[in-house]
Amino acid sequence: MKRKVSGSETWLPPPLPSPVPGEGVESRSNPLPRNGGGLGRGPKRSELSAPEGKFRTKTKSLKRARVLRRQMTDAEQMLWKHLRRRQLHGFHFRKQCPIGPYIADFACLEAKLIIEVDGGQHADSGHDAARDAWMAAHGCRTLRFWNTDILPRAEGALTKITEALGRLETTEYAQAH
């Protein structure tokens, strides 16, 4: 049965059926994932792992690090004033930096030096020992300071950090800067 077309309507051909895969419409990209998973952004990878030597940071760790950057303790703020903007012998430090499964208070990635500023809650923490062992296994050295070491004056802590950086400059882990 044909439909009558009024004077104001124009006749349009019926829509073409959707292309069947393999019939020559190869230039069209499909943003949806294929059957069996994937992200829809390229070939499916067997595992989501970072290249050798790099750590894949979890979204949860990134969000927690952003919160910690806004909520720094007084001791961390005082030490950060001296570490930021390459003020300490040209070394670049990051604050609240995710490294593997942990978040370091301060990290100099080029020298593989981690600085932790701890309060009284870390006095008998077995978690800190496991964290230091993990960092050491991945080639990082950890320096720990108590809040009371930094708050009156940070010069003592900065001297120890400078000595550690001086020793690290001569090791194989340090990079030219």
C-alpha cells in the first residue's frame, strides 16, 4: 500500500539497513567495545600493566593524594616551603606523591629519595617498616623525621636531606639535572 504524498511533503527514500561487518564499510570506527571486553579504544590488551620500571597509580591513590595535598600538617608545610621550586640544590620534590601502593609525603624522583614527616601516631607502626622495605626493594631511600624535629626550626632536617642528596648524587640511581 502506497502512501499519498501531500504537496508540502517531499518524498524521501527509506533508510538504508545498517552495514553488516565485513561488507566494505571498514573506515567507520566503532567507539563501543567488542564482545569480550576492552575499553573501546584500540586492541584489547591481555593485562593492564605499566611498562617495566614504571608504576601504575590507582585512581583511589590519586584521589587520596589530592586530599592530603590540601590538608598538610604544620610540619609538612614548613618543610615544603624549603623543598618546593627546586630550592634545595636544584632537586625537584613532589608533595604527597603516589609511589606504588603508598603515598610519600615528599619525593625526589630523580634521586629516588623519599621524605616522611611523622607525628606521634607513627611511634610503633609496623606499617612504616613494611613501607620502607617496599621502597628499598624498588631502589628508593627513605628519610623519616618527627614533627618535633621540623617545627621549631627546619634547618636540621634540611641539613640531613642535603647530606642524603649529596651521597645519592654519586650513586648509580641519581640522574644528571
